[in-house]
Amino acid sequence: MSKKWVKKENTIEPTSCLWRELFIKTRLPQNGTIIEVAPGYEPKIGNALALLGFRGTFFLIEPDRKAARHIRDIYRRILPQAKIKTVIKPLQNVMAGTDVPRGADAMVASHPFDDMVISFIVRRPRFFSQEKESGARLSRSIKKIYAAIEDKDYAYGIKTTIAAWEDFIESSKPNYFIASQYPSHTLTIKGLTKRQNSGFRVLEQLKSFYKNSLIKKHQEYVFDYKGDPRWWIVAKKPNENPGRGI
């Protein structure tokens, strides 16, 4: 499949090029196994793999059924040689060895942490689809939900999100764990500062926990602020040598 065709069907963001470089540097096998967590409606990682001609097996973990079907259809189109499998469950309910295999070449996620924090607080399976449908501005009902979230709720969501990732990484044993959580222009416009900061806190804690497995990134500002290493975790064999630093 040509790169020209991919670009015609999908607008490829610079972030996808960043993911592509990371996959090259970590020597991701073209016929390997990848688990992506909480892609939502964004095919950033899929586009990166399309540029690499990925033809392996791709597991999508996405609890929102509408989003899962949407992203599955995109991935099947842009990755015609790959096997695309969906797991419509929240991460904490996914069973390694049953829903997804252990020892995947990589477990990856693009900007997932704030979403997970909110999902633990709101607990509505279609919340993110409803939020997306409300457009650039929050609908009255969505605003009401955010207004009701207290600091203690965010603290709970952060703690529970961190535990979910650590537990799943321990049970699934991926060769690489790669995730981003850069500042979101959309969240800034919507005034969701506490949600934004909750994602940063999760990233900070995970980088601390997996500090002995971190791989240094050297791509800061190559693809604007999204490439800054502050907003990324790249860990090799993270379950083998964890160690809390905070």
C-alpha cells in the first residue's frame, strides 16, 4: 500500500510520524503483535504503522463500543495486511492470556491517561462519544458532569488509573510500553485544566515506577511540543525491573 493512498484516506498528523520513528528505533517487527489501549477516534498509531507497512496482529482495547467500531474500520482499511482485533472492555477488565496475548512486542497508547481518569470517575460507557458529539464546545449536560467532579474524585481517578496500568503491564508482560500525554489544545480550549493535569500526574507516576526500564528519547521539538520527552514514557521490558521513585 502506498503512502500516497494512506494520506488520501487519512490526514496524517506529525504525531504519527513521531510514532513511526519510535517504532523504527525500537525495532518493532513488521509482523509482530501490538496492543493499543484507548485509541478513541484517533488513528495516530495506526497511521504510523501504515507508513511502516505493518502486517502483524493488532489488538485494540477500547471500552466505548461506538469508538471501537469506528477505529477498527479505519485500521482495517489502512492496515489491510494486518489482523485487527477489538477488545471492547476497560483496561482493568482485560484478561492477559485470554483477551490479549502475553508478551506482545509493544503496548502503546496515545494520550490515554486523562480519559481513563475521567472514565473511573464518570463511569458512563458512552461518555466520550457523547462528549465528541457535543463538538468544540461542551454541551450543557457535559458541563454539568465536569462541574460536579471534586478534587477528591480526581485523586481517586488518578490512583485507580495508575493501578490499572501497572497491573495490566505486570500480567501482560509487553516487550515495550510506549505512551504519550502531551498538553492538549482541545482540553485547554474547553477549560478542562483539572482533567489535563490528571493525565500529567498519571504519566509522572508511571515514569517514576518504571524508571529503571526507561529508554531516553532524543526527538524533542522535532515534531513541535508533542515530541518533548516530558510528555512520553518509553520503557523496555517494564515488568522486569520496576522501582518506585516518588
